[in-house]
Amino acid sequence: MIRLPESRIDKTTCQHCGTHVSRDFRRTFGDEDDIAHRCAACDCMARLSAGSAAGKSVSKADPAEHPNRNRGQRTDARADGGESL
């Protein structure tokens, strides 16, 4: 787990991307200090549920390293200029 100096931590934002995270999200998925190291804006739910939001290493592919992880049949093709599914 990554430990950050207490004085630099803004608990209301994701430590990875800076997006606002709710208190409930931090309590549910964050670490023991209710700090979210990742959030739904920068990580997938499978990784968040496995502990990435709590700062734990997770064996699933990291979206930061694999940006096309959400592409596929369920993705709205119009976002890429294609036809609607």
C-alpha cells in the first residue's frame, strides 16, 4: 500500500486522478483512513472491488497501462465515429 504524508492528502479526491470521491465510496472502497487511491473515473469496478481503491496491488490489468480495456461489443461505437450498436 502507498502511504502518503498526512499533510498532503485531500481525502475528498482520488489520489490517482484527482476526481471527487464521495464519503461513502471512500468508506466502502478506500483504505483504513478512508482515502481513495483509485476511483471509478480512473479504474474499473473489478479492480476497485479487488482493492485498488485501497492502494493494494491488484493482478487485473491496470487501465492506466491498458487504455483500451473498455472497448468491445458493449462500448457505444458512435464515440469512435462508427455506427450505433
